[in-house]
Amino acid sequence: MTLSEQRAKLVQDWRGMLDKAEAEGRGLSVDEKSQVEKMEADIDALKQRADAKVKLEAAEREMDREAEERAKA
């Protein structure tokens, strides 16, 4: 499962939890609030990993271009 898919699953689970509580006419329980906090932290961590991967790939592309330019010179 990709980082994006993992994030999407967590967001979907979070939405399901909120929708269920709302449909039951109540707020989140203490346990549900704890689960949401963990989901938020996991979503943030996955986003950071995905952002780092994008930056790394951009740096690699730049280095490849520079190497090609040096090879042509």
C-alpha cells in the first residue's frame, strides 16, 4: 500500500468514526477521541514521509541532469 493510500484509508476511517457518532447524535467517546488523535498523528507522519520522498526524487533528478551536463562538456 502506498503512502497516499495509507493516508486515504486513515482519513476514510476518521470520517466514518465522525459520521457514526453524528448519526447516533453524540460526540466522540474518550476512546474514539484517542483513536482520532492517533489517526491525525499517523496522517501527519505519512504526509511528512511523502513530502520527503518527493524532495529526494527532485534532488536525484537534479543531480542526474547535472551529471549529464558534465558528461556533455
